[in-house]
Amino acid sequence: MTYQICTKTVVDSTVPGTTFDSDGISNHYHDFNNVVAKNWLPNEMGRIYLEKRIDQIKREGKGKDFDCILGLSGGVDSSYMLHTVVRDYGLRPLVFHVDAGWNTEIAVNNINNLVDKLKIDLFTEVVNWPEVRDFQVALFRSGVPHLDIPQDHAFGAVLYNFCEKHSIKTILNGGNIATECVLMPYNIYYWGTDMRQIKDILNKYCENEMSTYPFSSFFRHKIYLKYFKGLSVFKPLNYMPYSKIDAVNLLRTEYGWKPYPQKHFESRFTKFYEGYWLPTRFNFDVRKCQLSSLILTGQLEREAALEILKTRAYSDEEIRVDFEYICKKLEISADELKKYHEMPIRYYWDYKNNHNILSAIENIVTFLKIGRRGGAF
């Protein structure tokens, strides 16, 4: 296949699912303008809707200890969202953090600084590490690229389980169009809630019983909890002007917040996975999608993005240190991890899956403008 790069973004032909028109413009550019931008309201209309929605959340939470729940990873999006809804809009969220064993020291400090200065409650749930470890090793053994599922699935499932148990109606989520409008390819980032696929991989490659791990299917938390239990997920950042660099500067000044080298690097595993594993095993650089999102939403010039891509996300020394850390944490040898890196590549279609059903639902949801895979809206 002849190499090609989009003339409007930095998405190129190494990103699965990318196509180009006769002018060399990628489908991601057209998708943003024809579909995504209609759901992005960083304007007066968005402000009016945001205030109305927040008033509703306050009314529903009146007389309760908190009026909503907010998932906080320690990343810039969720951190800025927390600052904004508390300082600017007076919400009283219970801040909820899920510890799946991969937090960086910077992330822990950032979270603690925020909740301490804002004087709000932090609830942290620690997932059973031996089960997270077994799940993670099973995915390595399977050969698939979507290795981040063990922690990502736990984050969502624990949060949804807590909300159902305590009859909480609103989750505030940091997902946003401004920094995440370019969809990640299915081949690389498969559905993390396809329980048919997860069970198949665990049956094949996990020898231990996952008795306490918080599994939750797409159908449970996207359909049952939403439409039968009245649980809603609200993404405030889509209804206000949101600049990543401005958010980082504010968080630094107000909370002593420390930025990460790359989006999602608040997790030690995600740093290794997106910064090293995907580029070297699957020839996929996640920065091409991340930077293109910033280009499309007017936060970054294309030429600047191209310069960033000339640099490596990971130095040789960082790779060496993290390679050793991952092996020690997962209780496997360096030779075993190298074997997984060199084994034949497999994708979601090599295992049982519900991709056709989930894709059909996604198309309906996107058409109705009530959500989208990937969490941007």
C-alpha cells in the first residue's frame, strides 16, 4: 500500500480504516465536519444548555451528601472538569477514583492536590490486583492489540456498580470532542465491554477464576442502567470552550498539578502500551489521532503536529526501565514479555465477539446524536 498522509490533519495510511478523497483529505476530517462538530457546543448555546443541565443535577441532588459522581483519573480532562464544575458551577460531586494498580506517582499527587484544595470527598476503590494481573497476562498471550482493557473495563464497571448500588443518577465524565474527536480504529482499540470476546480470551489464556473482578457488559451499562435505572453520563467539557494548554496552565497555577508527557500517561501501563507496544508491534502511533483532534478543534497547527511526530514518545532508557517494571509487576520474565511482542499478531476477529451487534447499535446511537464509541460525546 502506498503511504499517504491527510492534507488537513496528521492521520495517515498507517491508521487502520483511514481513506482519502481525491484532494488527499482523510475520512476523519470529513467525519469531524459532517458528524462530530454538530455535537460540539463551545459557545453561547452550549453555555445555556450546560447551566440548565447543572441546575437539574442540583435539584436532583438537593438534600443529599453529593449531587453527582465524577470519575477522576488524574489526567488533564477529568482534572479540569472537576475544577470547573466545583469552582464555577457549585456542584457537589463525590470524586471517584479506581485504582487498578498502574497509577503513576504524579497522578496520585495530582488527584490528592485537587481534592484537598477543593475540599471535597474522594472515594477510591482498589481492584483486586492478582485478578488484574491475570487478565493482563491473558491479553498479552492472546496477541491482540487492545491490551488496555483490564484497567479501562474496571474503571467503568466499578463506577457503574457503585452508582447502581447507591441510586446515583448522574456521572460526570471528562470525555470530550476538543481532544478526542478523531475515532481510534477498531482494529487497535476494540470494544472493552464485549463480554463475549473477554470471556473467550480468559477461557483460553487465564488459568485462575476471576471471582471479584468487576465485569460489566455494554448492554448492562449502556442500555439497562441508562434506560431502566435512569443513570445518565454527562460530559460538561463539550459545552464550554476547552483548550488543553489553557487547562494545563490553570491546573498548574491553582493546584501545583504536573502534566504528563502524553495523553493518558497518568497510567504506567498505558504509557508503556501506547508509547512503546503499539508503535513497535502494530506500527500504530496513537499521537496521530490525538494530535489530529487538536488540529480539527483549532488548538494546534498541522505543522507543529508534524514536528511533534518527528520526536519519539519514549526514550530508550524509559523503555528499558518500564520494560523491567512491567515484567516485575506482572510477575513474568523479560523473555516471556519479548515472546509476546514477537508472536504472530491477532485481532478481535480471531476470537469470539459481538462486533456486528455493537457496531449496529453504534450506528443507531450516532445517528440519533446520543453518543458515540470512544467517549467524545
